[in-house]
Amino acid sequence: MALRAGALVGWLVTRAWRRPWRMWPTGVVVWGCAWALGVLLRVLTGQGVAPAFQLVSFGVLGVTLLGWRGVVALVEVLRPADRRRRARELSGR
């Protein structure tokens, strides 16, 4: 629950609903807030924060919060013709 609360704070700070697929700053800030505030909340509530937990949560949050954004960025790079075609269609040309 603490990690989710941290992610929510990061989501609000970056206004992630505007561009949720952006790696920087949205993804990195949400990841950092989720981890840092999550660990801080666990300390304040007396839950465990063993070094192993910190490392594993840092890695898992990184993969889950940044991984899908990386896939989106890769798809955008690999398919620029589709993007240009869609932009032309939307502009009415």
C-alpha cells in the first residue's frame, strides 16, 4: 500500500494523466516517488525495510513503471511511417 501511495504522489506531481507514456519526466519521477515515499511510509508505520526489500522493490518498480514506457518508445521509433500517415489523416490532408 505504501508503494502505491508513493506512486500516486508521483503521478500527481508530474500530472501524468497528460502524457502517461513519457519516460522522462513522468516515468522516472513516478518511479522515484513510488520507491522513496513507499520506503519512507514503511519506516514511519513500523513495517520492514530490509536492504533486500529495498533493492527488490527498486528493481520491480523500475521494470513495471518504466518497462512499458520503453516498449511504447521503441514502437514509436520503429514505426515512424505509420505515425506520419496517421498525422496526415488527422490533419485532413
